[in-house]
Amino acid sequence: MADSVVDEVLSFTNYFSDLVMLFVVLDVIALCVMLFLERCDPRVFVTWLILLIFLPPVGFILYLYLGVTIYNRRRFQPKNITDTQLMEAAEWQRGVLESDFEAHPERADVYRVAKAMEGAGAWAYSNNNDITLYTEGEPLFADLMEAVRGARKSILIEYYIIRNDHDGNELLSLLTEKVREGVEVRLLTDAFGIGKGPKEGIFRFRNAGGHYATFHSTLSLLLSPKKNNRNHRKIAIVDGRVAFCGGFNIGDEYRGEGPLGHWRDATVRVVGAGILPMLVRFCADWQYCSKEPLRHISEYADPGMLSHGGRDRMHLVSGGPDTMPNNPIQMQYHSMIVNARRRLYVTTPYLNPDDSMMVALANAARSGVDVRVLIPDKKDHIFLYWNNLTCANELMKSGVRVWRYNDGFVHEKMMLMDDVCCSVGSANFDHRSTTLNFETNVMMYSRRLNGQAAEQFLADLERSTEYSCAEFDRRTAMMRIRMAVSWQMKLLA
């Protein structure tokens, strides 16, 4: 009896040892893949290395679940092809930048930055737009709803989050009403972001004949790494005559009625030729998600779009895993940093730039550029909050000044360079937005809009507290532990 028990124990031990050995072998394979094929961020590599070595089974399963960016790049190849085909719709705008500079040689500073943006992958420079900047939810939602109510031909909407609350359901009800009036309405949301959205409203919208698609499916979220590649864009286009693009999602929270209180964010309203690249962006995303052919893109454009008489200049900058390793969003931010001569103002809820941008910010501050960064003082994502403070400390050592916003929550993604240009959009200043997510920013070359953004930024600083290295050094032992854990966890987020 005793011998049989011993035999069973030895057999189980051998089986367990073989299983551990199998995971060790798989770990080695995964490490080789990361090291030689993925060319990933070294910080990400170190994080996975720790998990794979010290927690082999867990680390390997997590890597299959959240990692494997090779799979993502291959999976998104059809999307690149679609984007290339649709970009032909913006062919007419080639040469606009050069002719604009020839007509206004005094704007050499704008030309230098815009040319860098064009080389980095920014879309369709245009110089005939009227752009309105919103920094509060109330006026934005009022104008967005008014535009939707006035739609006669088409409404194209792409949002990361639509809440199941008053504003979210009001939008769905309005879209359903427009479908019944005969307006073509297409609604695209992210499967991860819409998780707790207005499901009944979406059901009624689809039953009425509305077109609805999600970026990736629920099955994708459960069984593949694509859950880590989220469509974070926020775009709305009505009749091809007016478009909205920025950082606001749809919901009461974004008007300041949520648990974080007053909500600061930014979105722009565009009238003019700058709508065309937004149409291209939406159509590319829609065809990728729904596999449903659309009418020719010109049928969604307003005939007066190209001849509009506005004076605001802009580029549309979009990036995602399908553009790696040369993500236009990453190159946009880097270009603005290195081209700054006098001031660089950055507002972001999540401060976690890659090493190259950390060095660029530090060098800008050392060279005499007035570099200021505004981050939240409230926690919406606990790991990211502690990471903000860690990155802030590193930047402050080089002369970058950092403030923590006290009047609610700041969710704005804004970068302002000198008097030359200003960027507003969906892309945070962090690893996720420049590597994993699908993002879109509007790059504006307008002294008027630059001045408005700078005025708002300085007003926000008056409602903020400046951070310091001395304050960071006074961390408690628990805060140090939280920051250390957060620094590792955010690389997998």
C-alpha cells in the first residue's frame, strides 16, 4: 500500500516536472520571438522577461493573450491596403502645402513643421477651414446634437465610448429618428469601449435600419491579443459639411456629471476641406470592421467642402498598429517637441512617453524652451496615476515644469508648440496611444487657435498645483511600492 502511494507521488512529480519543462521550453521560444522578431519597446521586453522567467505558465499564457504583436501586424495588413486605396480620394490635395508656402513665404515656420508632418504620414494638408475649439462638454454636445438634428443625407460616427446614460441614449434616439427620416446613419464603436454602452438604444437603432459595427468582436476580445488594439478615435461627420474630432467621448460624465467632477477635454469642429481626410479615415475603419462596401467617398462629401473660404490650416494625423514601426502619432509628437523654440505646452491624462520623447522633452527644457506639462490630480486608472508621477519626476530633473490639475479631471490630449501649431485629438502622451491603439489627432496651423489653446492652458494652471522633485522624494514606503508595481503593470495594459 505504501509503495503504491509512493509510486503515485513519484508519477505525479514526474508529470509535473515534465509540464514545467514544457512551459520553460515555450518560454524560451516566446523570448526568442520577442527578442528577434517583434522589435518591441525594451521596457515591455523586460516586463515580459520577468513574467516568463519567474511565472512561466502565467507569463506564457498572458503573452499569448496580450502580446504577440506579429499576429497583429499581419492581421491588419488588409486594413493598410484599404487605407491606401481610399487615400486616392485625397489626391487632389497634393501640392497644396507647397503652393500655400509660395503664396505666404512669411510662414516658413509653419511650412517647416507641416512638411515634417507630411513626411511622417499626416493626411491631406488643407488651408481653407473654419475650426472651432471646444474645451468644455456642454457647448460641444449642444453643437454636435444640433448638427445631427439638421442632417439630410448622412451621419458617420466613430466613438470609443458611448455611455448608457442620458447623453448616450439621447444620441442613440436621435440617430434612430434620423434613420426613420431616410438619412443614412453609420455608427462605429470599439467593442471594448462600448462594453457598458446603451445596448437597448443600439438594438432599436439597428431595427430601424441603422448601420452598426464594432471594432473587433466580442470573440476577438476573449480569444486573441486584438483586445489590446482598441479603436480610440472620436469622429463625427454630418452630411460631409461639418465634422467633429477630438478627445471627448459621449456621456454625462464628459459634461462634468460623473464621479470625477468637472471634466476638461478638447475637441474641434471643422468646416472645409479638412473634412475629406476624416471621411477617408471613417470609411477605412468602417470597411475594415464591417467588411461592407460603401458608396464612393465623394457621395459622402459636401460639394462646397473643397471651395470653402476658411483660413485655418490643418493636417489629420492617424496612427495605429497597422502603421508600426513608423507611427505618425508618435512622429507628430516628437516633431513638435524638437521643433519648439520658445514654448511647448502639453496636457495629457496619461504621461508615459517613450524614451526618445523623454529625451527630447528634457533637451528642449535644457535648451531654454518653456516646457510645461499638465496632468490630473485625480485617479481614474490607478496604475496610470502613479506612472504619471514617476515620469513627471524624471522630466522635472531636466527643467520641465509639471502641474497637477485640481478642478476635477483633465482628459485633454493637447500639445501646443510656440505660436505655430497646436494638436488636439484622441492620442494620449503614452505607450498605448503611440503603439497599441488606433488614434486620430487634428494638427492645426493657426495663431488664433494656438492663442485660444494657450489661454485655456494658462487658465488651467491657475486651478492646478505645481509638482516638484522635493514632493516626489517625500513619498511614503507604500507609495514607492505602488509606483514600482504600476511601472511594470502599465507596460502590459
